Amino acid sequence: MNIDGSRSSGILMHITSLDSEYGIGDLGPAAYRFADKVKESGANLWQLLPLGPTGYGNSPYSARSTFAGNELLISPELLYKDGYLEQEDLVHPNFPSNKVDFNSVIEYKLPLLKKAAKAFLKKNSRRKSYLDFLARESFWLEDYALFMVLYEKYNDARWYSIWDEKEGFRDPKTIERIKKEKKEELKVWYALQYLFDDQLNRLHIYTKSLGIKTIGDIPIFVGADSADAWAHLDLLKTDDKGHYSAVSGVPPDNFSATGQLWGNPVYDWKKHEESGFEWWLQRIKRLLHMTDILRIDHFRGLDAYYEIAASAKTAEHGKWKKSPGKKLFETIKKELGELPIIAEDLGLMTDSVKKLRDSNGFPGMKIAMFGFSRDKNGNYNPSDDFLPMNYTRDFVAYTGTHDNDTTRGWFDSLSEDDKHMVREYLACDDREAVWALIRAVMFSNADIAIIPMQDILELGNEARMNYPSTCNDKNWSWRMVSGAFDDYRLSRFKHLVRLTGRDGKTASERECLD
């Protein structure tokens, strides 16, 4: 991805974590202020989590659609400036400043957004742009709108068990009737998606003008209760009644004696191959419209995935099944060209997965906090692949990700012996442990270094983004308090960007500037 010889750096900060005053980070002024901060730091990358509409548990990795945008990220301030809301509409409750209260945000914001969507449809001031959007996104847009109309009818996304069977399994006559009866409601969902797309495009144009590339995220599987599964059940493994016959997960390991049962339906790869991978082509095109670079979560699943019977209660008795990753990427490259993709290659890696990653030129990932492990005798292991001094250029290096504790939270949780190991490696005291790890990642040989915003702010466990395999109101809710990314934090990060030459410029570009 950085074959031009440049060294790059960026910040991992999801949109929901921005300091908007409407209870959840959005695509409005706070996003532009953050982009300005990234630019001022000298960095050239801004990494996001998936941008789809979240469902139960609020996880962006279990979205209601892999194609749609999260309506809650639409900015009321921009809607007001565009004439779709009135000044009094901007009066809002007192939301928590350091977390997202999703229930309160949905209760306040969704009716407001629908009001703006109706005003947009009535004014019809961007007719050509709107019609172009409808045509461009026709592959998924109608299905998503239908899904959301039915979701609101039942207040439940489980189409396979809660909805009326004819609606859940898309009886053609029933679907046509809903299209006629709910025509106006469907238009509102179309308009909401247009407004999301319009605001994201404007932000995208702005970040590009600053020389910043955005990194998006693509979960490999779709949610069981998603519009994707509902609309494309034929592309998933099912039994003769149309119910899921297999689900995904990972086998037992040192972290879990029974493995992890994710519950996402698995793909019927034969059907995908027969269609020329059309669904995947549409998915990649859509997500690269939203961002500049894509990180594929659980990349190894495109080489082989762990399949578990849908009736199983644990992941202990699943089987590894081969995926047609080689054919998939050959097709995508033929249709879409070279792909700016990062492979999330953490976990169990085989030679076959590495070959799929490397043959496509996709950089993998390194997580610095994983490097402080011990060998089988309990001793410090200087050859650990995750230690920053061992990184090679073809990786994206992180202190941690959304699934790990913050660096401060991680360090504080270590035993005294393990803290001593970290202190010795980083040559720091406890107070400076966070910035010392950031420094080690920035000085590594990896072409790209990404630092989570929580680490730049030196926040502890209270700012952790996600606790894997749990579902509670702590997950996905962290927000940056207004003013936290202050001159001190900015100058420290900026200093490291300058020292390590991680501004995304090639040697020849620097010569031109000089």
C-alpha cells in the first residue's frame, strides 16, 4: 500500500466518539475540527470503525446493513444550514459528554432526522443529485428501506423468527404490497441515506483537501438479523426451510476453552462464485466510495473459516472450511483494479493465509502490547513478532485497537514482573509508559503507524471501546470530551510524526518542498 516509499501515521478515532453536542459524534463540525487536528499533527491517515447502522448491542461490527450508512451520524447542524431543520430543532437534551447513551440518542435524534428527510423530499432542491444517488445505490437501497420499515413495525430485526413468515422470507406478492402501502415511509429511508451520503462525501472531500486519507473497516461476515441476510439469503448456507444451517466463530484456544460462537451466518461460497462474486464487488465499491482505504476484519476467513452447526451451543465441534479468497481477489482486481486494503491478520495464521495476504500486496497488522509476552520458560522473549523492534515495513503498527484495553489500562493491569519487563524495554517509568509505547511504534520500521485517540489522551480502562464477546452499555460508547485533544497532546504527537518522518511524503516529495 505504501510501495512509493513513504512513511505514514494516523489516528484511530471512530465518528461516534467525536465531541458533537447531540449525544453522539457525527459528520458535522466536530468531524471537521478533528480533521484539522490530524492535519496539524502532520499525520495523514484517519482510521474509522465500520460506518453501517448498528443493531442490537450497538456494535458497528454487527450492522443492519453493510451498504447503508448509520443515520445517527447525520449532523443536525448541517441539516439546519442546508435548510431542512429550524433553529428550534437544534434544542437538545443534556447528553453525557464522555459516552454515548444510545437509547437516549435514538429517542431524540431519529424523529428529528426523519423530519429533515421529509423537508428534503418536499423541497426537492437537489433532484439530480438525489436521482443519481438512487440509481447508483439501487443494488441495496430498496431492500434496506423495506427492511427498516418492517423492523420498525416489529421493533425487532429478527426477520427469521419474529416477523410474519411471508415478510421474513420475502414472499413476492407480500413485498410488492408493502412497496405500495409504505411508499412514503420508504422514501424517508431513501432520503436519510442520501443525507448521510451527502454529509460523508462533503467530509471526504475536505479530508482529501488536507492530504488526509480515511481508513474504513469491513467485517467479513454479515449479521444474522441484517438487511444483507434478509435480502440475500441465497448467498448464505441454509437448510431446506431457509433457516441458517451453519454459523461462524473460532475454535477453543488459550483464551476460551469452548471457543467463540459468533453466530453470524456463513457464506455459501459456491453461490458467490457462480454469480461472479457480484455481491462482494458491490460491497467493495460501496465501501471504497465511503473511505479511501479498507481494513478487512478477520481476513483469515477469506482463506478458510471456522464453521459450526447452527444448533450448536458452543464452538467446540466446528470445522475449518476453505474459502475462495484467491478467486475473489482476482475477480475484484480485474473489475476494480489494485485495492488499497489492510489485512487484519491477527490470531491463528497459516502459511496459506500469509500467502493470500502477501500475494495481493496487503499489509498485515502488528499490535505492540501483544509483544510483551514470555517464552515457555516464562522469560522475556526478544524475538516476539509483536515487539516494535521486530516489525518489517509491510505492516500497519498499532499500540492497540478497539478490541484491546487502552495502553494505560493494559499497563496498569499487568503484574509487577510484567510491568518491569515493559519498563526495561521502553526505558521509561510508569508515568511515561503510554507515550513510550507510542514512541516505539512510531520509530518502528512498519510503513504505517496508527495510534488510538485514547492513547494520545493517556486514558485508562474507562475509555476502552469494546470488550469482545460481551454485550453491555460500556461497549462502543466512549466519547472524547470537548477540548481533550489540546495543544499539549497535539504537540507531543506532532513531535513524533516529525522525528519519524511519518507525514506520508516520499523522499522525492520532500526534495520538492525543500
